Amino acid sequence: MDIAPLSDRLFALEAENAALRSRLQSCEQSYALLQAEVFEWRRQQQHPAQLQPAPRAVNLTSANQVLKRSLELLSTDPDLDKFVGYVLTAIAQQFQSPLTEYWSQNEHTAFVEQIYWQGQILDRSAIAQVFPSHVGLEGFRVPSAMIGGIPLCQRKNPIVYDDHSANPFTKDLQWVICALVPLGLPKEINVPLFLGDSTIGALTIHVPREHQFTAEQVELAQALAHQVTLAAEMQRLAQESKQAAIAREQERAAQERAAELAKANDALKRSLNAIAIDADPGQIIAHILKIVAEQFETPLVEYWTHSETCSTAQLNLTYWQGQFLSPAQQPGHPGNLTFPCFPCLKWDHNSDYPPYFLIEDITTDPHIGQVSAQIDTDVGAWFSQRGVTRLLNIPLWLNEKTIGALDIWLPSHRCFNRSQIDLAYTFGQQITLASYLNQMFTEVQQTILLEERNRIASDIHDTLAQAFTGISLQLEVAKPLIQQEPQTVEQILQHISQLAKNGLAEARRSVWALYPPGTEYANLAHMLYDSVEQMSRNTPISIEVNLLGQPCPIAPYIGMNLLRIGQEALTNALKHSQAQAVWIELTYTPDLVLLSIRDNGRGFTPPTNLDNLNGGFGLVGMYERCDRIGAQISILSQPGQGTQILVESALH
């Protein structure tokens, strides 16, 4: 799991959060200034006799009531749309206007957001139905000349447009032609909404051409505009504060997630190292169980295996409070009994995601209750006594069936989240791999043992058979000489004794052949000469040995097997072929060594494949030895035509 993208996201969130805090501080300062302005206005309203001429008192009283009501609404209801609707309605009543508007803006363009029209507050969707030609729906790009040459975002003073139908900037607008003029509302006062040095929108009031705006009305419109500005800024601040809070929460969650991912990555790395380094597959599962316990901070993790039919489960290994326990070390454990597999773990071919089994409380779970009844053991009691009641059972899938399960236990006050379940699946896959490796390791061991047994049997056969063949031949020679040439018989008997000793030595050497072959086998020519001399002494058969090429050392392992092949071929020629002569050639080339054994005996029909070999280990042993050293063997023979065995092998 790569946490680099998450780290980048955290960095971006921190930068965004810093920017939001800076904007919040700026807005708080502006808000304080607005509060001061409102406070000063209210102070003035409390002393009208001292500050205002008497003729304005009645109008100011009405305006004061409007402002008081708007302030109360602003302080109690944060809903900007509702507050703006109240302000537009109040302005319409004070100005006796059937149409008032609230606009927002960017640097150059203004957009209508809400209007008051004949007693109703309309939002943008309603405006589009009532006034489809309204210029503010798609945005009105305001020429700077229309507002006194001041940039739209910097204007602060109200502007009165006496007649839009005569204004060069607006007279051709469909909004003016189709709406304002027919409605008799060509005159407008536009009051900006500004915050600090920036204008954020405007309030517009449409009236008949003959209507005159009084100073009191303009002051009231400006005061209400300040309040709308304050409300808009308060909502923006609230939204930014909310976004900042969300960002902080996202940052906190991301940090927690990053820490969790880092911890999970470390756990997976350690478990993978265990798989890669540990030479004993059986210990890999133990390592993974320990890592799972550390990752999930649990005292109990178990590895179960399933029967071939997936009908029953058997406890295989437990990690409990820092110790590994075998089933035999846990008498009374339900896993030592014929524990039925849960039905939900059966493979569902329609499911893209393998199922898992989550038990919230093992003491009350109905599945566990059924199992307890079947095996006559209180399963829930066994685990609850160890302080765990919540179980996550992760099935181990191989070849579309479950071969076991990883059981992770937690106490009742802790729960598994989605990321933990995903991580548990990863550990389950690793245990499945380790289990498969363990199975393959066992099979390889059995194969190696079988091959080694066959090899030793072949070696013993070769050495003893050759020795006994030599002994048999020597005895046949000695029989007719017992009475006539006792001295010759004595020599033959001594030679027979030597053959028996050599055969015993070779048999012992074969038994200990698990060790690398001795270096004496590197000199194949010398070993072959000695072997032929011993086997052919005192026999009437003519044996000729020829050495071709420049002799050189060869790998002892190759030399030993070539010698055994030559001995077996010579034994067959002396014992079975009824040959009168045997020719042996050992040829060295820069890359190869070739061994040929040819006789003029009775011959036979060579088998076409190994399955048809018969006659004991002789020919089978030759083929196996050639296969062992990567050599090529050819057997050329016909009945009555003799036999030739050719072996070609690399030097190393």
C-alpha cells in the first residue's frame, strides 16, 4: 500500500487550511468594523432630537423600526436568503417599489440572485420564469463608464439612474425594453454592498420615473445594504469555518489513516520478509500469526486447516499471549474435536469478493450455538474465558476451495473496520501461500527421498552385482583347475577375495553416497582401467580398452556415474551376452567425454521406451544415471549382432 499520494494530499490540505485561517482573520476584522458602524448608527437613532432635524423624525422612526427588525433577524437567523428576502421586502415598502433586487458580482460581471416582485420573493429559477429576459440571469458585464469610471469591485457610493430607456448603456437591453419600461419602472437607485475595499454586490430599487429618492431613503438603503453585506460575510465566514473544520477533520482522519497504513505496510513487509527469508515453510505461518497479533493488538490468533471436503476444520496453530501453542498443548480446545465448517464459507461462484465470517458475540451467536450442540462443547465459554468474544474468520482459498482459515479474536469492546478486514485478507493470502509452500516442501522432500532411495538401490545393485559377477566368473575358471593347478586356484581365490572386498567397499560407498563423490572419480580413464582389469582377470573373453583424445579431469559426480554405466555395461557383456570379445573406448574432446562399450555377443532387441525395460536395475540404472548428469545414451543391438552402448556427456 503506497502512502505517498496520501502524504501529498495532507500537504495540500495543510496549505488550504492555512489560507482559510488567513481569510477568516481578515473577515473577522471586517466584521468588527461593520459592528462598529452598526453600533454608531444605533447610537445616533437613540438621540434623534440632538442629531436630526425635527421634520425627519417621523421617517427616521419608521426606518429605525425596519433596521431594528433586520438586526434582530440577523442576530437570530443565519439564513442569508431569508434575511435578504426580508430586506428586499422592507425596502420595497419604504420606497413604495414593486421591484427590488439583490445582486452578487465578480470583478467585472453582476448576477441577480433574488428579487422582490409584487409581494413575493423570487430566487433565480423563479426569476427565469417570471422575467426570462432579465439581464442578470446570465450575468451583466458592467461598463466602468456606467458607474463613473470606477472599477465595479471598488465602487462604494449609490448611483441613481433616472431613465434606463434613455441610458446609452442599458436602453437596448431586452430587460429594459420588455420589462422595466412596460412596467413603468425605468428609474433605479443602485446601492453597493462593500466590505473593506471590495464591493461584493448591490441592492437595486426600481421606481416610476417621477419618483424622487429622499436623503432618508438613501441612508436607510445604505444601512440595509451594510446589513446584507454583514449577513453575506457572516454566511461566507460560517461556510469557510465549516470548510476549515471539514478540512481539519479530513486532515486528522488522513493522518490517522496514514499512520494506520504505515503500520499495515510495516506489518506486511515483516510478514513478506518472513516468507522470503525463513527456510522452514512451517515457521512462516508462525511468523505471520505473531505479526497479525501485533498489528491487531490482540492476544489470540489461530490458524485452522480444513478437511479435503471442507466439511470439518481442525486447529493447527495458536498464538496466545506471545506464545505459540500446538493443539496438543491446549486440551479441551474445541478445535481438537470434529469441528464443522461454517456454511457461509462455502465458495460462491457468483461473488466477486470472497466472504468472511464476522461474529460479534460468540457467546450468543446462533451458529456457534449449533456447533456447540454438535460437538457437545461450549465453544463460547472456551473463548470468553480468555477475554475474547468477537471473531473475524478469514477463509484461505486455494483452487476454488477453502483449505483453512485465519481466526482473529478481539475483546467485546473493540470492533473490526473495513481497512482491518482488507488487511486481514492480505495476511490470509500470505498464510495460504505459506501453506502451499509447506505442502510443496513436503512433496519435494518425499520426492527427494524416493529418488535418493532409488539411487542408492541402483548404486548397491551396480557395485554388488559387478562384484558378484566377477566372483562368479572367477569360480567358473577355478573349478577345472582345483585338481590340476592348485597354485593357480589359490591365486584365483585371492582374486575372488579381493573382488568381495572391493564389492563391500563400493556398497558402503553407495550407502554413504549422500556425500559428494570423491575427487578420484575426476580421473575417469584411470578408474575405468582399474575396474576393467579387476572384472576381466582370468576370463577367456578378450577385452580391449582404447583411450582417444587428451585425458583431462572431469566433474567427480559425472565421472562416478560414467564409471558405473561402464561397469554395468561390462557386467552385462560378461554375464549375459556370451560374447567372445569386448571393446571399450573412452574419447575426450574439448567439451565432451564419450564412452563406448561394444561386444560381439548374442545381442537383443532394445526397448523403445523406459516403460518396456526389464531385467532388473541394469538398463534402468544406466538411463537414470544419464538423466542425472544430463548425458545422452544410445543402445544399438540386434539379435545375433552383438551390442553397443554409447554415452555422451559434458565434462562438467
